[in-house]
Amino acid sequence: MKMVLASNTPGFALKPYRTGKVTVIANRHWGGGEPDTIATPRATLIQMRPSRLRRNLIPECVTFRPGRVFSVRDMNRTQTYLSRLGIFSAIDISAIPDTTGGNDVLNVLVNCTFDSPLEVSFEVNASSKSNSYLGPGLSFGVTNRNIFGGGEQLGVNVTGSYEWQTGKGSSSVFNSYEVGLTASLAFPRLLAPKFIPRSRFQLPWTRFQLNADLLNRPHFFKMAQFNASVSYDWRVSRHVSNSFTPFKLTYTNLMHTTEAFDSIMNANPAVAQSFMSQFIPQMIYSYVFDRAIGRDNTLNWQFTIQEAGNIFWGIYRLCGKRGEKELFGTPFSQFVKGSTQLVYGRRIAPGEHWLMTRVAVGAAHAYGNSSQVPYAEQFYAGGANSVRAFTVRSIGPGSYHDPNSGNGTYFDQTGTFKFEANVEYRFPIVGPLHGAVFVDAGNVWLLKEDPQRPGGTLKASTFLKDLALGTGLGLRFDIGMLVLRGDLGIGIHAPYDTGRSGYYNMKSFGRSLAFHLAIGYPF
């Protein structure tokens, strides 16, 4: 490619300019106010008071340097960094020739207007589940996006859902509900540790969160859960993001159980251990690599490793504590867990014809102070983003299948090892309507032998036979910012005994179908 300057290009556009004075004006959302001029090393800040603004917040986002060659790249970067703060409704950057300092100098004027700091959200949804439960859900949240003047976000969110059972045997006595309260405080910078350098690609965040949740399943149990956490999110490059949670403490309290639930737990001691009231002190690290390789290839790799209870266990051992160790009179869980997922996409024809492939593996192991991994931390298979020919938590572990699973005893459909593989061909139909053809395989297994769940242990000799396999068709309505997806899964092979011989062992074609309605792509 050869570039040639247009013959009518003006002379002043052909010479380099130097950056002169940099001035930033921070206007109030309501307008007016008294100007307060603050000199900083990077820019002169004029703040219209009264307003909340940390002194160095805006200058830290300015990439212009007096005396350096003026470039449009600096304008774009400054605009991007200021926008990422999320506290301005309008940002305007102007380059003005300096008539006093020479005709090769451009002064920079940045005009920022604060947005309203308060944001209120209200959501209503409805759900219908395979166990004949349906009902509405509500979510109400309030967020202050600049509570301390530095782009800090304080949010409070209240959620609630109510479900009732339909069909035969339904009763209002057994209605189910869940309520939750979450409070979070996020800072657009790393409060600590300081050794992580500031990225020019995205703002780093420090997040504090408190959460309380009450879950009532009247057929089985009532459970309360509380957790507190602090985490750091940052990017080291355009393609690599990191998340580190040095502290997360979860407390689970099984408040009430029914006779039906107790009978299930008595028959499954391992499952009962995972439901016990306990503390879960955790440390978590996540790594994400996401990159488009040219126009025809995409690669996404995610990796997460977490541990629970090891630091507390080590402190107790140093103090001479033997046997089961407790925190505030309640045992705490001890385990390690890791998971990884690799997604590769290849454009196989002009237009939006993509072949997407995914492989996901995960493992969790309890030891020391725990005999079982907590139920909430175990893996499950099936559902809209997994093996789509099967409903969520309906397969595994291994070839085990609860004969009473049709009655809603789904608690033991989890495992401590997971493997999934997916292949999906995506193609355009007309406008925003797209189609897909897919093949899914996967299951979960146990890493420890459980006599109550025969066939559930991971073994190399039965690994392929234990993989649930399904195919299917999908329709997607993709308008860019929102993808509404409907997938019809068709079962080919169930890992458990269905009463039919051969690899294709589904009881009937009609009973092998599963439909999933979801938002977003499965991977």
C-alpha cells in the first residue's frame, strides 16, 4: 500500500507541534459553582466547587506532557482514561494554538462534566425449572459512583425470589424463597499491594464486599450464608487480566432440615459432610488471556486456583493444636481447587462463519480439617453452558444415577473432578439472527471412593464410557450488546444405565430433548 499526501493539504498540517499548557476544567453536574485553581505537575486543574474530586485523580489520567510532540494518540488515551472513571457525563478535549509562545505550540483544554453520582437499578425476572418450580424474582440496587471524590463506587443491592410448585401434589405450604443483601465498595486503584504497577490499558480496582443470603427449600432445608471478601483486579497488558482475592471468608449455617432431607443425608454421608455448617476461609487467583489473532482466529484461556483453610490450619499447628480445628466454635473447611478453560475460534468461511471449540477441566480435593469439599464448591455438569442435552446437575458423578432423582433429590449430582469438551459451528441466517450446530461431551467424577455412589469414582478404564454426549441446534438473536440464545439439545449417550443397551442408550427421542433459553454465548 502506498500513501500519497493530498495536493490541497494545508501547510500547517504538515509540521509537528509541541504541547504547551494543559488545563482541565471539572464542571459540576448541575452547572455553576466557584472556580478553584489547583496546580499539579501534569496539568492545571480548575474545579468548580462545591464538588467531590480527589486532587490527583484527573491529572493521573492526562497523558499530555508540556514540551513533548503533540499527538492524537495522547488525546484518545486521555479521553479513554477519563471515561473509564465512570464519573463524567461529557468529556471534551480541544487543541488551541498558542499565539504567545510561538506558532508551533498547541495548548490543551480538557472540559469534564460530572455525571449524577447516584444510579438506581430495578430488575424483574421470572423462572421455570425442571423440578416444576416457577416464580418471580426482584432485584433493587443503589450505587454511588463517586462517594469519596475519587471514582469510588459504593453499592447496595437487595435480591429476592419466590417459587411455587405446579402439577400434582403441589401445595402452598411448600413454597420456596430466597432473599439476599450485598454491599460493596470499589476503588479505581490498588490500595495494596503497591508492587503491582499501574496499567495504561485499564484502571485497576480494589473491591470490598459483604453479603448475606437466606435460602429456604421447604421440602429439604433452610440455609443462611454470609461472606466477606477483598479482591484486586488489574491488567498487565491489553490481553491479560488478573484477579487476586487474598481474603474471602464464608460462613454457611444449615438452620433447619426436613425428614426427607435427613433421610437423603443419612444414605449419603459424603454429601451430608458437604452440607454441614462451617467456615470457608479462601484465597483465590484468576488469570485470563483473551486475544484475537488476526481476523480469523480467537483464543481465550482462563485459569483459577484457590485454597481454603490452609493458613488457619498452619497457625493452629504452630500453636500446637491437634485434631479438628475450629473458628469461633465452628469447624472450617480445608481444600484446594483448580480449574481451567481453553476456547479457540476459527473463521472457516467469509462472513460470520465460525467454528468454536472449548475444553474445560477442574479438580478439587479436601484434606486436613475436612473430609469433603463443600457442596457449593463442587463441580456439576449439564445445563445451558455445559452438556446441553441434559438439564443442570442431572448427570454424574461418573456412571452413578440416583434412582430417586425424578423426585427432586438432586443434591448428590456433583463431583470433585470435571471434564467438558464442546464443538460449535456458528453461522449467520438473516440480519441479527444466527444459527448454531453443536456437539457437547462431559461429566463430573469423584476423586475419593464413595460406597453410596457406585460408579462415581474417576477411572481411566471407564472415562470415555462415562462421558455424556449430546448434539443439537441453536438460534441466537445477536444485536451486539445483547445475545438472546435458545438451544435444543439432543441426547446421544447417557453415562448411567437407562435400561437400553448400546452406545445410543436414550429411552426415547422425545425424552432425550432438552431446551435451554439463555443470554449470551455458551463460551
